[in-house]
Amino acid sequence: MNDDWRCTYRLQLGPDLDFRRARELVPYLRELGVSHLYLSPSLQAAPGSTHGYDVADPTRISVDLGGEQAFRDLCSAGLGVLLDIVPNHMATVDENPFWADSGRRARFFDWDAQTGWHRRFFTIDSLAGVRVEDSEVFDVTHAKVLELVDDGLVDGLRVDHPDGLANPREYLDRLAERGVHRVWVEKILEHGEQLRDWPVEGTTGYEFANDVTALFVDPAGEQPLTELYAELTGETRRFAEVAALAKLDQAHTEFRPEFHKLRSLWDLPGLEEAAASLPVYRTYVEPGRVEEADREALVLLPDELRRGLLLEGDAPAEFVTRFQQVTGPVMAKGVEDTSFYRWVRLTALGEVGGDPDRFSLPVEEFHRTNLERARRFPLHLLATQTHDTKRSGDVRARIGALAGMAEEWAERARAWRILDDGHENYQLLQALVGAWPIGRRRIDGYMLKALREAGRNTNWVEPNETHERAVTAAVDRFYERPPDGFEEFVGRVAAEGRLVSLAHTLLKLTVPGLPDIYQGDELESLSLVDPDNRRPVDWQARKQALADPPPKLAVIRAALDLRVRRPEAFLGAYEPVDAGPDVCAFIRGDGDVMVAVRLRGPVVKPALAVPGNWREVLGEIGPVALLERA
């Protein structure tokens, strides 16, 4: 067991990275300075699974990844382990012993024997919701994971999609009662929403990813980019309006079975409109526990429905539970999987849990969120990239930098017309600038997904193949002959993006919380939405880079080494230092460590008038400063 939580490193296990290959990486990761492997789901998944979230048998370690002994060997190889688990759903395959047996199916799943209906994960029919609120179901489906925790092989759990559970608090309490003392939840918090007082260390870190991105977006670019977006696309609405319509559309179409089930329990008008109106993913009402945040989330609902959901009326208990389970998927599909592709003023802001209407984040607000995290969840994960992010942190850094060169970008965007549709063209341009040089096959895959998710000219159900082929052909012509000035402009954007990325990385490693590195992200990572961000990693290149590390890798090693030398500083206080609107600076611990990063302006290291003798830990790396008291 390793309780020195210094930094996690996420590994996406699969056909190209099984337990044995992951074990071979441990010496490299130890030298990098991380303390814990953060493993994707490792229980037996459905045949052919590439990600592990389609669990078929939670009582067994994945044979496809190498089996239990190989997993135990990995857990004993020298790093702690944070394991991703999937309590909400399982795969509806014959290899699933709980699904294949009709008697067990009725007990283990939210399944209606008369209609064949079952609660789905989002809109995926092949993933069925598990009745983990039943104590027997919990015991059976968690026996293997709890055994690994009891044996000291797994130090903590990452709980996937807790909002799908009937009662997330009760579930998390049960984990704590069974001896799981470190738990992180994949809970998506909307801007301003607070994580409930659950027995957890925090979330998986999207809040930090959104905040640190917006921190570096120049607020002066908001008006010119808003005007440019309207000019190129005709879109003058705010993101919130687009998202509200998309959520409602999803509720009436993709989630028709879920609302049919709700009406069979309590037939009220306007259920789809009510679910789509929530400003957060879900409420957490249960008998004897209705919090003020729940009341605020339901304030716009019709009176009878609102009172019922607050347990003040006649709503059946099953209706209340199921309504809460369905609002999260409606939000996710309407916002993350649709609106982020329909509203693209500055795509760096369209990240999971993000609000693209919020253009920039003042440094004072960034400090406030750090202070709150230090007070409530000091081991809250801090991510800049995950297996589910829409873009890697490095791509977001580049696209965000366009706000600081808004006038020049506007000229380029007007001139570079690759696609006939203005919206699709502007989306493509941002992807190209953010991820260049990106191979033609990768950008084709991204655009196909983006176009179908947006649902404007094509979609997943009835693809408009003629339109899709025209887009691919136009992209091919661009690659054959990029427009004049493209390479030079993208080179300057990339240079600024790398400086911003250095600052993102240093902040992630030093503000309150537990830094998380996604596989391969210690070097420049120019990835778009999955499956692009789940490509195999060139591990040999990363091992070789340790000998002469480039700036991003050097910042990671230096900061993690400092966390080893001065662990008390990063468990202690966080004190903002006022250095003006263009610098973010703070002191950690009892004045032992100081950090300062440039947000915008001249490319120089920030100079701070702070008394005492300080030693620069990073040397001459970029416009960022990491100092320790001499």
C-alpha cells in the first residue's frame, strides 16, 4: 500500500497495453516522479472491448489484459494503484453471467421482464443499469474489488458515472464502511456547483481543466471573436440557448424510452421540458435528505412536479429515483455530445463540465477556487487531459491563445475557406490550428464525429454520406496545398501554446489537489476527442527524453522532485500573491515554495517582490517560476 499521494499517472489499458506491458513502464514512471498508477477498468469486459467500461463479469480480473496474477504483479511493482471501477452498468452479452440467466437478470439489473425494457447507460442499449443499491448486488459485484483493496494492492478507487446510481451517497457510504478510504468520483460539476459532502477525496478534475484553460484566455478577445463568429456562421445566440434546445431535443428523441417509463410511474405533462431545464446534471434527493442545492436546481419546474421531486407531494418513490437518474444523461448528450459541436466560438472552452459562455477567468477567481479546494478536498484530482476530454490540454492551450491575437486570427479565418458551410469551416480551422501537424486520417475521423454529433448536416442515425464525402474531399485539397501563410501562423500559435501549456502543467503540479498526468502527456500531446486521444503512446521516445528533457517534461520532473523534498508545503496553506491581472502567483505551505506564471504579455519570467532568499527550481525554463526558500 502506498499512501504517499503525490501524482497519479493514467494508463488506458487495452489490446496495446496489458498488465504485463504496464508493469514494464513502472521504472520509467518512478523516475518521472509519479506515486500512483491510475488504471482504467481492469475487470472482465465484453469480448473485443478496447476500454473496459463494458464490464461483463465484475467478479474476475480481465483475462484479455493478462489475468489476475499479472494484475497483482503490476500492483506490486513499486507504485501505488488507483483503480477505475464501473458500478452503474454492465454489458448485455452472453458472457455476462448475471445477464445471461433470466433469474439473476431480474435481480441484478433495472430490467422489466414483461416489456424487456432496461435502464441504459446514456443511449447505449448494450449497457444495462445495475441495481447496485441492493446490498446483495453490491456485495457480489464488488467482492473482487474489495478483496484487492483488503489485500493492500489497490490504494483507492475512481468511481465511474456515480450520477447513474439510484443513491450515490448511500453507495459511497457503503464503500467507506467496507474499508475503501480513498475514493474519487467522476462527477461533472457545472460552473458554480459544489461537490456534495460525500466520503470522497474529490472529483476526477474537469473543474481544474476548465478553470486553468479560461485563466489564460485573454478577455480582450471576447468581443472581436464573438463578432467574428457571428460573421462567419450567422450564430448570434449564447451557448446556453443552444444547449437548452439540444437538451430538450435529446429528451424528446434519444431518451424517449426513459420518459415513457417515467410516465408509467407518474403521468405528468412536460417531463421532457422539466428534465432539460435543470442547470446541473442531477439532484440527490432521498427520504430525510433534501438539500438547499436540490431546491435551487428544481426551482423552474412546474409546481406539482417540483413538490413531488422534493418529497413534498404525491410522486412515487421510484419516479423520484428514476427522474434523477435520467437528467444527467440528458445533460451529457445535449451539452457535451451535441452543443459543444454546434456552438464553436472558441472551442477550447467546450470541455466536459465547461461553460463556453464564460470566456475568461480572472486570476482572483482562480485563487478562490484553489482556496475552496484546499479547504474541502485537498486531494481533489487535477487534470488537463483525460480519456474523455474533447481536446488535450496542449490543443486547448493553442486554441485559447487565439484570443490574444484575435484581430489577426479574424483575418486568417475570413480568408481560409476550406468548407462551404461556415460553421463547419470555422470548427475545422480551430482543430487544424490546435493540433497541427495532424495526419489526414486523424482529422478526417475527427470531422466525421464532429459533424455527426452536431447533427446539422448529417447524424449518426441517418448519415448524409454525400455531405460527408464532400467534406473529406475538401480537407484532402487543403492538405495537398495549404493556403499561403498557414504554416507560419500556426507556428506562432504553437509557440505561444507551448508557453501556456508549461504554465498549465506547473499550476497543476503545485496548486491544492492531486495532479494527474494522462498517458503520454509528459511530452507535447496534440490529441482531439476519442478515439484520437486513446492512440498508442510512443513509450520509447518518452524514456529516451528523460536524458535530455524538453521543457514540459523538465517542469514535471522538477516539480515532482520538489514535492518529494518538501511534502509538507503541498499539504499546507495556499496563499495568493497579488502580482496584477497578467500574473498568477502564490505561496505554498509555511512560505517554503512560491510559484508564478505569466498569463499574457511579454515572454519573461515573472518578477515578484517577496522578501527572503529563494532558489529557482526550474532554471531558465519558459516564463514560469518555481522557487523554494533557500
